[in-house]
Amino acid sequence: MQKMRFSRWFVIVLCSTLQTTFSILRAQELPRSYIAKKAASAIVIDGKAEEAAWKMADWTLSFIDIEGKKQPKYNTRMKMTWDDENLYFYVAMEEPHVWGTLKERDTVIFYNNDFEVFIDPNGDTHNYMEFEMNALNTVWDLWLTKPYRNGPKVIDGWDISGLKSAVHINGTLNNANDIDEGWQVEIAMPWKALLEASTKNEIPKNEFWRINFSRVNWDYDLTDGRYSRKKNAAGKFEREYNWVWSPQGVINMHEPEHWGYVYFAEIASETFKIPEDDLIKRHLYLLARKLWSNKQPVISEELKKQIISKVEIGGKLVMPKLEQHTFGWTITAQSPFTNSLLLISDDGKYRTIE
């Protein structure tokens, strides 16, 4: 009788734990995806995107607040295409007051309203690129060896060699006496520069990269007709708005595991589905973030149980494992789809072992 009561209690607790885990997974909205079709004709970078190749490219969904909870007050959407030389971006942004003050390359561009691109070719959250530009076509490009949470080296002197960019304004720049419609940005990034971050060192034809886009927008002050970031009564800058293509779930663009999927199709009719192993990888990063947020010097038994709990992904059970060693920890899981070993180390790097 005692044994029977214990077994029933154990089953109830187990079911409750699994149900909670499944609910957490369902609550995580999957990253957005986009099929970038190969351009069939030449593109001139002028900020207007009038070429046939752009007419063939699809618009993304409109950007959303970075946490995925609110609709921005101004619409933003974009297109992507590519050829054997460049990866192209075109973004259209509604904005009643187009302004910019920063003119020196590699300054902190997001102190103006800006558009930003984040690219992780390998999808391992390490060695990724960030690009920002404002309405003056001033750019900032940099390389990060890891996300900020993992203690990166930020290479600010790295440039996207051969970069071309242009801005087209539907209105007048830095003129407070009228209402503008918005501004458009067109960018060509040479594959030769982007592939410096890729282990394959080849154009990802019929493959995907992890990419996201952000638009930083500020409320403004006017002083003698000049725009600047708005300050509150205490003299401090008010918070910026962060509008993104694929929601991050947190106010932090530097969690690359949340970025979207861009698939580079050679044939326009191709389709794309996020691979099952990437769904497992997404769960492993959820577990890793729990460990990074743990402020205790020792991982508690309760947290260990959370990490190694079985979870259903894509209709199959996955059993994560946690290994602690002298210099940190690793979380692993054997994929029931490919039989590969998926691994995340304490520095955040993701690996697949065939």
C-alpha cells in the first residue's frame, strides 16, 4: 500500500513536470524565417529598389517590438536577395521626422534613429557581425567573438570591405517644418567579407544563416530647429524603441539563438522549414540561459533536475544531459532525428557532433 501511494505520487509529479516543460516550449514563439531568392538581374545601390530583382523579392512581415508584445507606432518591413557577389537588403521605414546627426564612421550609430543587421553564418552564436546605419548613410560595422553575456572581444576596427549603402528619403532630412513619409535603406554586403565568419567559406546556396534586423527609434527634442534624443525632466535620455524582424523575447539583440532564419534559394519556388535539430538547439539554449542566470557558485540539485528533464520536441522525446567539469559545464542532447550529438558549452558556443 505504501509502495502504491509512492508510485502514484511519483507519476503525478512526473506528469506535472512534463506538462510544465511542454507549456514552456509552446510559449516560445519560433523565430521568423525568410526565403531570399537569387537575383535574376543586376542591382544598383541607390536606396530606391526599382530593379526587377527587387520586384521579385518578397516583403518580410512587419517588424514588431523586440519582446514580441507590442506593435510599433511606425511600420518597418524589408526585402532580401543575393547573387554571386553580394547579399542585398532593402528596408522601408515609416517616419514623420527623418533626422540624423552622426557623420563619422564607426561611431555609436544607435544614438540616432537607425537600421541594424546582425549576421551569424554558423548559427553557433560566436563570431557574428553587426551593422548599423542612420539616415545620413553613416555606418558602423563590427565583429563580436561572443555575445556580451559570454565575455566577447568586440572588434570595432573590422569593416565590411566593399560595402555599398544608400538612403532615399521621402521628405526632407533634418527639417522640422514639414512631415516626412519615411526613409529607405539599400545595402550590398560582399560575400567575400561575410564569409570571413563562416566555417564553410562558400556562399550558402540552398542553406540558411541566422540573421536578424533591428530598428532603433527615439522620441526627439528640438532646439533651434535641430533634432536630438529626447530627455526627461531629470535631464536623462528617455528609453529608445527597439523594433525587430524576429522577436527576441527580451530587450537584447545579442542573444543570437533568437535570430531569424534566412534561406538562400537558387530556385524561387523552394520552401523552407526550421530543422528539428534546431528546435532541440533552441531548447538547449533555454536551459543554458537558466545556468547563466544562476547566481550561486554551485548548481543546485533542483536546477540540475530542470536541466535534465525529458522534453518532447517534434513528437519525439529528447533527454538533455548536464556535465560539470573543472572549467565549466556542457549541456548535450542526442538528436532522435539525425542521431547527432548537440552540445552547448558554458561559453555559449554551439556544436554538432555527427
